[in-house]
Amino acid sequence: MSSENEKSDGPEQLALIRETVRKAKVPRAKPRTWRGAALAKELPVARVVVNKGVLHLDQFFDYAVPEELDAVAQPGVRVRVRFGAGAHQVKNGRREGGRLIDGFLVERRASSDYAGPLAALADVVSPEPVLGPELLGLTRAVADRYAGSLADVLQLAVPPRSAKAEASPSPAPLPPPPAPEPGTWTRYERGPAFLESLARGGAPRAVWNALPGPHWAEEIARAVAATLASGRGALVVVPDGRAAGRVDAALTAVLGEGRHALLTAEAGPEKRYARWLAVRRGSVRAVVGTRAAMFAPVRDLGLAVIWDDGDGSHSEPHAPQPHAREVLLLRAAHDRCAFLLGSTSCTVEAAQLVESGWAKPLSAPREQIRRAAPLIRTVGDGELARDEAARAARLPSLAWQAVRDGLRSGPVLVQVPRRGYVPRLACERCRAPARCRHCAGPLEAPEQQELRCGWCGRGAPDWSCVACGSTRLRASVVGARRTAEELGRAFPAVPVRTSGRDHVLDRVPGRPALVVSTPGAEPVAEGGYAAALLLDGWAMLGRPDLRAGEEALRRWIDAASLVRGQPDGGTVVVVAEPTLRPVQALVRWDPVGHAQRELAERAELGFPPVSRMAAVAGPPEAVTSFLTAADLPPDAEVLGPVPLPVVRPGGARRPGDPPPGEQWDRALVRVPPGSGAALAAALKQARAARSARGAGDPVRIRVDPVDIG
């Protein structure tokens, strides 16, 4: 066994011996094993990536290929090898120490850089080559971008093995289908041309602002069909199983059975692995799935699609925490294939792709948008204060009227924000968020103390609003939590259905009913909802997050897209201050314009995605020592560290939260465009050095964190 790198990575690895041999300019020796076992006659060295996620071992290791494993030890197969302290020691003619560990054989070679004896492969777990060169290159690129290890990314990319699934043959591939008709793509200005380019084998790249309504799944299916007609493969990644089911049904309707695979956790490990194998073997050329499907080994990938990239489900919670959008962008660039980012809303990252010229906008004319979108009406704080019905029943008169009218012709959707949103501070006069003058981070007043920045920790005793000059602050109001109960009492003859974390509905009948849902759990109504109420707007707009406005608008548009369009009289009432930018964007149904303005402001302030950012979290002493030791790029700016909220024992935790009861700090490291790769490399190198030293205190790194405050 030997290391590929030129640096020493621990006494157990033999890299030091190999380095000494290299410096002494000793010629390479022929591969041999400890006991002189017979080796493969051709390419007797196997280069292996071991299933060991620590960063200082993020490299390939050389092993000898015994003659009896020559036929099955092919690139891409799963293997078992001896690894760890003592794996190279010999006592009484026998190898001692080293435990068996899983890995992947990535290459067969004629010789090794290491001149000493190599440990032999212990076993080939399966002759199925599951790690091809394309997938290996993709996982390596993802690991480098997110300052993680290749082994951790492979854990996400290659599903666990099922011997039964491997023993079953995959079906024969079907011939390419004919090019589909444009269908509802004709509603978009460049829609038919986009499909035609896919069918001809082109690689168009587009950011698609989908019209509200149920047609988005069918439109994705037609794009996939056009790609398959050109003889290439297609990959669709959606945020959850409900969306995957809709695209799956649309693909079956457009393509028929047997042309695509559905990769979701609901299928179970064995069935999901069997479908994954069918994709890898080339039996199926199209894939639709949730987050993990971003690594699906589609042959000759011609189109990568991501739907609703702003959904938090696209962000992987396990190390190194890649985002599906960024992984698909890497695949599109590496494979030079078409790319389609679609949503009824628009993220700032999507707007940046268009502004940079990397992708083209794909949207409908304004008259089409006006016909497809419902009527949006607003209720602000001033109206609530003057509304006797709102004070008595906690429901504005306008919303009451919309519910009563809507129930005459169909179901009514009521969106209530989740509990637990933390208020942030805003100007009392104009409601502009309170930001730090140094780094533009959110201001906070923990436990009624003095103002300070949540990013850099600086105090702000003389704060004044940059928009209106006011010096008075207010906390964003969370709003009424029992509105759903009040609705049930107000309309006792109407059935009330709920959809939320514990019980998520997929569909509801088109009969009159009240459907109370948390954001993201709204079921689809047959024929569309007659009306919708979007309540407690401050609870969504007041989150202490840079993306609060963007996320609130996305949630509102997703819910409003389920309501009937203007010709059918659909109405949406949003309870939020009408003058706020996200509310105005909802009224105009202009998520693209909102994203463009957000992008311009972030560019001025140096916010992501215009800049690249990484979060470093851990015990205070560990964070300070890590940042001191890291060789950060010269243009890097460190914000903080600042204390993170302490998680109470038994309390709800999110990925990246500190252990319950422990005090952790977090620092943000920001670099300008072009320095993101250097930042990731510096953080990875510092963490690898820390791991090699056996530092006790953990330090967590997240590149491009979704939540930065």
C-alpha cells in the first residue's frame, strides 16, 4: 500500500518511506507483496480510494493485485483492503494489524510510486463496476469545491450495495422516442426553439420562469423526451417525493413505460439500487429523483434539469453539504450538455446565471402571465389596526370575504408559517432591515442587550436607518398562530383539512373545503383552489436571514400557483405590508425582477452569490486557532467570530447546529469572485493539517452556506 501524494500523512501510511525513496532517486521496484504471492501478470497495481472521510487521508493508495483477483479487480469495482496502523508491519512472516475497510478501485497500473512491498487487495466485494471515470471526476470536483473529502462525496453518490439487485439483469434499452410536440411550451417566447435545439442534439442553457398551474411537470417531460430523441440521456432533480411523483407521471404519459427511472428514498434500498444500476448499465437513459439523484450516472448526459432550486431540500445536510444546483452546473460544464433551471419563482443565483450570460432567460409574455396568475390582494398593518373584524376574529375582512366567496366554487388554501421563526430588527418607520454599517450583516439585540452585528460582532450604538433616517427599531412580528382554528369556528359547516410536517397531503378533491397548510406542504387541488390566504407575512419576512425576502416570495408564489388563474376568478390575499418589495413582486407576479434587484444590491454590498463565502464553526478557541493557522487568500475578509445560539437539550436542531448545551462561535470568510477555489483549498488544507495532528475540538466548515443571517 502506498500514497499517491508527495506529503507524509501519518506513520501508518508508508508515504514517508516512499518520499525518502523518491528523494534518494531510487528507481521504481517491481510491485511485490509481503509474502511474495503471485501477482497479476499485467497491470499488477491497483489504485484505490478508501472509505475513510478524514481530510488528511483524501488521496489514492496503491495495492498489489493478486493473480486470483486479476479478472474481477477492474476499475470501478468495490474492494476491501487492509488499512490503518500496522498494516505494513511483518511479524514471523505474517502481516500484522490493519483493519479491513471498503473502497473503490479506480485504476490499474503497471507500477507504483512506492518502491517497497505493497499490501495486496483483500477481496473484490462485487465485480459490478459502479464507479466510472465520469462519476469519479464529478465527485472529485464536488469535493474540491466544498472543501471536503472524496470519500464523503462517494458516500452520497454511490448507493449501498444490494447483492440481489446486482444479480438481476437490467432490461434491454429501448430505442430513442420520436421528438415530442411543443405542447404548452408554446406559451413561452423561446419554448419551442428550446425543445427543437434539444431534439437536434444541441446544448441550450436556460433559466425558466414557469407559469403558474399544473403544467410544469408535463413541460419538463417534453424537454426530457426531446433530449432522448437525440440519442442522449436526461436527468431531472426535484426537491421532494411529491414533485418527483408528478414528473414521474408526466414522463410515463409522454414517453410510456420503461424509458425512465425514479430515484427516491420511498422506493427502498434494494429497488432504488436496482434502478440506479439500470441507469449505470445504460438500460434507462432518463432519471427523475430527489437530491441524491444529482449524481446519477446517466450515460451520454444531454440535459440536466433542476426544479425549484430555492427549496432547502436541495442542500445536502451531510458532509461536505453540496447543493444540487451547483452539482448540476458542474455536470453541465464538464459534460457540455444542456441545462434547465426551472421554478415558478426565481432565486438570486438563477438571476446571476442570466446576467453573466451563461444561461438565457426562458419566460412567458406578460399577457400570458396575467391570464395564468390569480388576482393578488394585500392587507397591511394599518388596515389590520382599523379592521374591527381582524381584531375580534384575528382575520381581516378582506380575507374573510375571499374565503366566503371561494368556498362557493371550490376549496380554499390557507398558508400559515411554521412556528419558531426568530424575529429580526427592522426600522419602525419604513420596515427596512437593520444592517451593520461595516459588513451589512443583520443587527440583533440578544436578551435586551445593546445592538450588535450577527456576523462580525461589532456594536451599533448609534444606528440609524439608511433609507429614512429613523433611529427607532421594531421586532418583526410573528403574527397570530391560531388563525386556522378561528377559520374552523367561523365556517363550521365546511370541512377543514391540514397538511404539515407530520402529515403532508398530496392532493385534495375539488369540493369546497378549508385546507390549512404550512409552507411547502400545500397539496394540489383538483381544478385548482378557488382562493388562498397567505397569513402572518411578517413571520416569513422577519426571519434573520439574508434570503428572508426571496424565500417569502418563493413560498407565496408556490402557494399562489395552485390557485385558479384570472379567467376562473382565483383570488389570493396576502397579509403583509403592501409597500415591501417581496409583496409588490407578488402583486405584479414578477419574481425575476425581484431577484434582479436583490442581485444588484448584493453586488454592491459584497453578498453571495456575487462573492463566495464559507462558514467556520466550533468551540471559540478552536475557531480562533483554525483561522490563525489557515493560509487564506490575500483578498479574504474574516467576519466575526460571533457566538451561535445555544441549543437546549431536547430542542429542535438543524444541520450544522452545535451540540446541545455547548457554546460555539461562527466566523464567515468572504472572498471576491475568482477566489472561491483558493478559499476552499486553503480551508481544506488547514482542516487536513488539524486532522493529522489529532486536534480534539471539532471545527465545521461549510462552503456557500445557505443560511448566513
